[in-house]
Amino acid sequence: MRFATPSASSGECRPGCGACCIAPSISSPIPGMPDGKPAGVRCLQLDEANLCRLFGDPRRPAVCERFDHDPELCGDDRDDALERIEALELAT
């Protein structure tokens, strides 16, 4: 099943995607998740609209700040992004 999410223009995240806040593991502390999060676990800071509550907040982990939309990684839709980020996570 594909998740319908609005398209993003080149270089912009897809609104409501949130794949980068679910698929990868994060080893640094996140507010509410002091030990980070394992791969495949939804970040507690991801809201109901799949937007980061910490965007622009200095408490946002550096790894999250560095994660940018990449058309090759994010693919055509949210499912592509989840699958590709999960595959990258497993390969590293």
C-alpha cells in the first residue's frame, strides 16, 4: 500500500513524509528519547502530521539537522523513502 503524500519540489522534503524520522536509527539523545531511537521506530518528536516538533530547535540532534531531501534516497513517494532509508540503515 502506498501512502499518498504531497509532492515536493526539487530539494524540499515531502510534506507529511517523516520517513527520515522513522527508518534510521539515531544514537544521540532526543527530547523524550534519552538513548536515541532504533531503526524503524517513530521518533517521539514526529507529530501527527509527520512534521518534526524540533525543527529549528537547538535540541534537535545534529544528525537530523544534516539529513536533507535527496531525490535518489527519497524516491517518488513516502514508501520509497522508507524502503530506501531502511536499506541504507541495514547496509551500514
